[in-house]
Amino acid sequence: MRIQCPFCGERDLSEFAYLGAADLSRPDPAAADADMRFFAAIYVRDNPAGPHHELWYHASGCRSWLRVLRNTRTHEILAVSFPTPSGGS
Amino acid sequence: MRYSIFNLVRQALAGHRGWGPAWRDATPKSAYDVVVIGGGGHGLATAHYLAKVHGISNVAVLEKGWIGSGNAGRNTTIIRSNYLLAGNNPFYEWSMKLWEGLEQDLNYNAMVSQRGVLNLYHSDAQRDIYALRGNAMRMHGVDAELLDAAGVRRMLPFLDYEGARFPIRGGLLQRRGGTARHDAVVWGYARAASDRGVDIIQNCEVTGFIREGGAIAGVETTRGSIRAAKIGMAVAGSTSRVAALAGLKLPIESQVLQAFVSEAIKPFIPGVVTFGAGHFYISQSDKGGLVFGGDLDGYNSYAQRGNLPTVEDVCEGAMALMPAIGRVRVLRSWGGIADMSMDGSPIIDRTPLAGLYLNAGWCYGGFKATPASGWCFAHLLARDEPHEVARAYRLDRFATGHLLDERGVGAQPNLH
């Protein structure tokens, strides 16, 4: 598996560290149901078989966080971008 | 037919033409008392104990492919009960006790071999944490011995003691641990369950659930609808996919774990050895091949194969620990899809949907748990209450904070 870093170019998997699913945002701690929202954000995952938005860190490169769309059935990298504050790419 | 020396002699004299199939390859009926989804070790063990312990034999085991084609055929065959936490240890020890009587129970040679599991430590801090674990084991009545470097050297003189970057200081030994033959476990459970009337149905993929009111009343499969009062899921890496058919989202990520086997060599490694300064574990099969593995690849995957950085990491671990095997050639490597739970411990529990029960989250440690997982899941399905040794494996523990995190790394599945 090689990841096309937008800054460094295509690099080997060994340069990257994996965090997990993208699009998990920190819930509002003041919300009435904050405990269940934190439970969902921290523990519950879609875990799809197929395209999966996820966050990788280019640890041995430019040290950017990357938002990667990858097929979990084939390991094919479908899209790579820098994450945006809104979560999309 | 019962396997015994007398039947072996009788069949030998008859030219071995009388052996029947070990189990029935059944066609599905329209309804059962219990349907177990997943024809791996856990699902078949569940069916066996449902029939044997609870007298419920109107049971079907549904398997998408062929039995044992998933993680039951992809593990490194290690059995052990060297766990620290009070919620885990009695469960794995019950599993070890079932392993010890398994072949007599199933009348099947599962090649259970208590050749010992040795976890090496390489620093004072690691010795202390292993001493803690060993003491916890002994308080639960499990055997554990803390060896010093000289003790390890007497057992395994061929490890690298001289030039190692992380010198071996000793190890925690569980002599009752060891290995078992993975395929034989699957076939032994299948045969025993089938003999008691359980239907084992292959090439039968679950494609949906039949709902009645708020409850689950059956499954839709590629071989038709099957109704059942109770449905148990034991599908390991596919847990999230099958649960999604019922509209459930679970605290599980599917990740790939690779394993390796070398060409066969003469007897060399007497038991199971794990390297404590990296992540590498190895044993030698009865056929002579070195069976070994290491870390997860560390990302979500359903591909049943991994990538080269992990292969390199595992082989570096091997060379750091026992350089003597450096010239042995690797025959095969493969990947299994581990259902990594968010705290590294399993789930055996009811689901929010009446009639649907969950057995999942085995991470990369499901093989050793096979007998107790089946025993406790059968108990839950039959009596609607958790078995005593599996009480901590609740699905709601993530919401309530009663986590079972052996490694203490938090909700980061690729670190468990």
C-alpha cells in the first residue's frame, strides 16, 4: 500500500501512522445527552467493507494529517487530501 | 462412528472402506429453535454445547463459505490463559480447562499440546508487570512461573543472549499453555454437534433479518428464509457487516492480522515463545514448520491480506530474538480479519433487539477462547442470562465505563 501525500508525493505505507475513521467530531460537553454522544464518538464505528474515510499521519514525512478515502476490501487508495476544519475534503 | 483403537483395527482389516463422513452437510429447514450465524470454531462450539449441555439440538449453524474458512483456519493455534484482569482470567481459564478435556469430550484428536507459553521480559519494568500478571493468575488458580534469565536460558539456549539490543531478563511461563490443531478443533466440534442433531449448513450467507414487531424472528439467507426463536451471531471479522443488516452499530473495527509459516525443520522450539521488546510470537507445528506472527497491520481492512511493512517488522522481531532461524525460508503468509473491540476484550451478550445475541470482539485472540466462547454463548442462548465467567463481556460496558482494557491503551483498536 502506498499513499499519495499531497505534499510529498507517493510514499510507502511504512511512513504513515493510522488514527482511524475520519469525521468523528468531539461532541458538545454541555449537551443534555452528552454522555451518549461521547460514547458514540469514542466507541461506535461504521466499520464499512468498502470505501472508508480515515485519517493518516505522515509521521516520517511532512508530518501532515491526511484525509484518505480507501477501500477496506482491496486496500485501494481512492482519494487523499488535507483535512479541512469542516471535516469534508 | 466412534473413533477408537477397535474401530481403527476393524477398518484397517476392512481396507479402510467403511469410514463415513465426519459430519452431515445439511440442507436448511424452514425453522429452528436456535440459529447460529458463523461456522467457525466459536459457532460450532456454541452448537455443540447447546446440544450437549442444554439439550437444545434443533439448531442450525449457517456458514457463508465452508466451515473453518475464516479465522479458525488463519490463526497461530496458541492456547493460554495468562490474563491479568479479573473479568478476563476466569473466562480464559475455563477455556483452558475445556481444552484439557476437549478430545475426550469430542472423541476427536484436536492435537492439544500443553507445551508451555513463555512471555519474555527485557527490562525491570516489564518484569514487574509480568510479576503482577503472574500473581493475578495464581490468585485465580492458574499456573504461572516467573523465570529469570538463567531459567530462560536453560529452556531456550538458542535465543540471542549476548548481542541483543534488548537483553532477555527472564520470562513469565504458563506450562499449561500450548497449541492445538485449528482445523481439527473445527471438525471435532462439527462432528460432535452433527452427531447430536445440529444442522451444519454451508454456502449459506445471511443477507437480512426477519423482523416481527421489535424482535428478530429469523434470517434471510442465500438458501432461503430460516425462522428461529433465537439467533446468535459468531462471525468475527464480519460482525459489523452482519450487525448492520439488523441496523446495529457496534464498538468494533475490523483489522487485518498476518501470520506466517516457514518450511519444516527438525524439532527446534519446544513451546510458544513471545518477544517482549517488539511484538513477535513463534511456535513450531508438529509437522515442523515455524508458525509465527506479530502486530496487526493497524488499519481497517476486510481484505484478508496485509502489507509488507508488517512482514518486515515481524521478521525483524524474529531476528532480534532468535537469529538462528534467519536462513529458514517462509513458505506462506496470510491475513485474517480480526474483530477488534474498542477495549481489546470480547462481547458475549444480548443485543438491543430481542431474539438476537452477539458473540464478537475477539480481536486477535479468539482461537484460545473457542471452547469457553461456545460454552458461554450456548449458556446465554439457552438461559437468557450470562454465564458466570462471561459476566463482564457486556455490550453496554463501553457506555457505562466498565471497560476490560488489558493493555491499557484506550479506544484505539490498532494498539490492543
